[in-house]
Amino acid sequence: MKNEGTPMGAMTLKGMDPSQRPQERLEAHGPEALSDTELLAMLLRSGSQKMDVLSLAASLITKAKTLGGLLNWDLSDFTKQHGIGKVKALQLITVFEVARRILRSESPPAPRFDAAGEFYDYMRPLAMGLNVEKFWVVSLNAKNRLLRLEEVSTGIAGGTVVHPREAYKQAITSGASAIIAAHNHPSGDPTPSRQDMEVTRKLRDAGNVLGIKCTDHIILGIPDRDPRGLGYFSFLEANMLPQ
């Protein structure tokens, strides 16, 4: 059985200045003042005999690449880490699932997408923490309001493949006037690849034939890994989606 560690306020952080302990900082300054590592340490509550709770939290974030990356971890991912037993792993999975559901519930039920940034904000909770590429198609009515969101393809870390037939299937069924295509880059850098450009061209051409306009293809990433700092790439904004 794995060692679930010792209480946070005990020997693991005993030598630390009390004003620097996560719990004291939380009480004094609120959750906004805590770093990602400190927030995760508050959830973990304890470290192990070999690693204090802050070091354990930092190790988990490093292995997941970001705090959001932990959203995609399962039970085995957590339990194979030294200092994380089954009970603690289940608690973490529960907390991250609650966070994911809150993020989804905050999105309006039928939003209108008039700008790529608005679409990115809506899709970000779905793409956060994924380590494989997924491809989505959003069906829109004549006023650019959401009719249906459909995941049409799941690939591997290096890419995904989507055919216009699958991309437009639900749009036709929904009676859509237009679609927005979207996929994530697990690296966090949304810069389009040559394959992304080719898929966009095929979607545009298929839409012209079907009479369902492909209004944009947006690649979802992370702002701090985007050379432009936006966190997404819009083919429409880049004038790379001629009709």
C-alpha cells in the first residue's frame, strides 16, 4: 500500500515560515494569491516521507505539463506517483471532474459566435488538458447561434484525420446554415500545419457544394504557448479561408 503521507501542517512543512505555508497564505490573502502548485498542495493536504506536499504538487504539475493537464489523468496516472494512494487519487479525480463540469455549465446554452475569441472561450473547457487531437464541428443557424456541437474525430498526439462527409453529417441533419470547424493541438501551440490547411480547404469546398458555409476553422491551444499569445488560430482572421 502506498503511503498517503503526513498532515500538511506537520513535519512536511515544519521548517517553512508560517507566512509562506499555503494554508496560512490562503487564509490571509485568499485563493487568488496562491500559485498553481500551492492550490494543488491544498487539495493533496499531505506529501510523503520522501517529498513534502509542495514538492509533490510541483512534481505532478510538471509531469502533466500544466495544472489543466491533470484534468485528463485517470486513476492509474495518479496512483503510480509516489505519495499518491488510491483514496487520494479518487479525491483528485472527483475534484477535477467537478471543475470540468462547472466550466461546461458556465457556457450559455445557445451562444452566438461573432468572433473567433468568443468561440475559443466556449470550446476551451473541452480542449483543456487533452493529450490527443480531437476535431469538433459546430452547426450554426442563420444568425450564427449554436445548433449542435459534435466531436467527429479523435486522433493521436500528432494529429487527427477528418473527412468532410463526417464533418457535415450532423450539420445537414440539424438544418444548419453554416459550421465552424475546430480542433486542438496538444502541444498548446495553435500554429496551423500543412495538413490543417489542407483539411480547411476541403471543408470550404465541401461547404460550397452543400450550401452550408464553413465560416471558420479554429485551432485551439494555450495562450502561453502561442507565439501570438492568443491561445487559438483562426483561419478566417488570418484571411486563409477564401470562399
